[in-house]
Amino acid sequence: MQPWNERFPRLAQLHFAQWCYLLATVFFLLFLLLGADNYVFAKIGSVLLLLATAKEMWQRFAIWWHSLLGKACILTFYAIVLNFSFAYAESIVNGVIGIRPNVVPYSVNLAALLLAPAWTLIGSMLTLQFYSMLHLFKVMLLLMLRPFGVPSKHLLDDEVFPVWTLVARIIYLPVVTIILTFTLASYFSGHPEQFLNWGETGQQQNTAEAVQKQVEEIEKREAELQQQQPKGPHSKVPEFQVFIDDGYVMGDRGFKLPTMLWLNKLVASFNYHIESMGASSCKLTPPEHLVHINDYEVLVITPDATQPVGYSYKVRVCDSPAFPAGVTGRTLLPSTQTETPEQK
């Protein structure tokens, strides 16, 4: 009996990405034929599409890296991702501790490292859109040149079934973009099960109770907006807003990035257990930890279950033998948002 690679020589020449496209097509057909309840086939097909896209993008990445222009584009892309990650990380840390984030640099670095995959994913989605447009132009040029007898084999990759592979790339790239969007949303929300159970979640969200709950939330938000709106003939028209889960807000003034509560909690926990000090020359009452702001003031961190991040932050005078609070004549700052002249 002949082995399968001798009976089907062209199938044996398929590379990894082509096999992924082929198997993904089979699983998606099984998902459509066996019923919409078999989400496991759709999930397997989605993972295969991600693997195929990652393999092809890595090949393009390797080709671009060996050219001067490609290196410049890749380095520029990573510089943009790094800049956005650090800027957003400082904003998150500032919202957690209430003062300038430069007093806790390691917490900023941790937040930036955790935000880098998200910004990289956003950049990859934009690259995929450009990649799909390039392939559409490639197919259009191929179809326009063939009737004139112009050879167009140089437009196709050196592989078996080049036309079918190109069609698969064009069809599946929007699907991959949607999958990456769900992945990005689950990463921001901190609930990976939203992506893993996207089929079951969609069924649960379509129940009568879920729909009624969403309607009540929308009516509640509309009532709050009407209460905030000033009454009278010169009342301002309310701003157009769209709420998408927790933290996603889109209105006339632009798009607001999501509030990543899981990252805020992680930064607060890292700040308390690792970066802050449990023993210092400044007076401390257990379980307080502190971070030195300057020679006179400290940021005191205290576990507090009533706070969203699990910790409360307060700026106060460093009561130490060198600078006693009664001698310096300084008083406690009324709010964590207050800044001293040294900070300004």
C-alpha cells in the first residue's frame, strides 16, 4: 500500500500555514453542518487561523528585518508601542496612588510590561488591515493582467495551490481581525473566559433576563444624564455617548480607553508587598507600608477592603527622629491629590 504522500504528492507539499487554512475550513464546515451548538469546532478553527496568521506574519517579519527599510519600520513600530505603553502605565499608576508615579518606578515598569501585549495586538490588527488591502490589490492586478496575456505568476507565492491560498488569506483575514478584537477585549476586561466561551456567552446574553437587565442599565444611564443636564431654554444638548461594558465609552469627544481593574489591583498589590517598605525611620503603624516622596513626606499604603483596588493611599509627614512632626510644624495633608511646592 502506498503512503499518503505518494498517493497525494501535492498535498504533501503544503506548508504549515496552508495546512492550518485547510483544517480550519474543515472545522468551520463541520460547525455549520452539525449545528450552531458545536462551538468546539469553531474554537479549533479560530486557533488554527491564528496559528496560520502568526506563521505567515513571522515569515514576513523575517524578510522585512533583512532590509534597511524593514528594520526602520519595525523599530518605529516598537518605539510607538513602547511610548504608548509607558504613557498609559504612568496614567494607571497615577490613578492608583494619587500622586506622581515617579516615586514608584517599578510599578510603572510592571504596568508597561503588561500593557505592551495589548498595544502590540492593536498594532498587529492595523497591520493585518494593511496586509488584507495589499492582497486585494494583488488579486485585482492578477485578474486584470490575465486577459491581456501578461504573465502574472510573479504575483503569486512560490507554493502549491497559490490561487486557493491567496483566496483563503483574503477571506480569513477579516475573521482573524474579529478574533483578535475579542482577544483584546477579554485582555482589557481581565476575563479570558469571555474569549474561550464566546459561543456560550453569546447565548446567555440573548436571554430575556439579560436583555431586560441591559435595558434597565441604559434607562438608568439616560436618567442620570437628564438629571445632570441644566434645565431652561438655553440648556445644552446632551453629548452622544455609547457604553460598551465597563470602561468602554465612546462619545462626541472621542474614545475612552477601558478601565483595567485587574491591572489596577495588581499594581496596588505589587506596590504594597514588593516596592514599598514595611520598616523605615518614619513612624509606621502595622500593617502600614510607605514610599518616600521626599525628605519630609511619605506615601502611606494601608490595606483597605472598602477600596476598589484593596488599598488606601495617604500622603503624610515623615515623623522621624531627624524630622519630628511637632518640631517641623507640618500637618497632615487633607487629600492625596494635594501636591507640595517641591512636587510642583
